[in-house]
Amino acid sequence: MILGRVAGRITSTIGHRDMAGRTLLVCDKLDAQGRPAHGYVIAIDTVGAGAGQTVIILDEGTGARQILGVADMPVRSVVVGVVDDLG
């Protein structure tokens, strides 16, 4: 699992058929205290997260495909939760 902050959305005019109707988010990685860490992740949104929100990201392809219910989808990362508090 990765802690991240949604930086924005990605828009594409052409994509894989399984991506139709799904939103891709760019998320900056955070450390355990919520401070910026090195890097970012592009993940499929499954919870309706928005820019600036802190999220939990599952970064493991098989688990991501199980959550999405598509066995052969080209995916690695999904946003699985919005963090209310890091306290």
C-alpha cells in the first residue's frame, strides 16, 4: 500500500477497452506522516477521490485486477480509499 495525495487527473482520447468510463489519477507519494516522498503513482480511481485528497493506493497488479473485477486488464495501481486523518 502507498499513501498518496491526488495531484490531478489524466485524460486520454484513446485507451484500452477496459478503461472506458474509468478515471486515472496522478498521485504524489507521501511518507507515513503525510509529507511528500519521492515519486508519484498513476492509479485508477475506485472511490471518487479528488485533487488534494490524501488516498491509499494498492500498487500490485493482481490485487488491482481483483478489485476491478477484470482478470486481464492492463493495470497495476488502484486508489482504494480516502484518508480522513493521519493522527
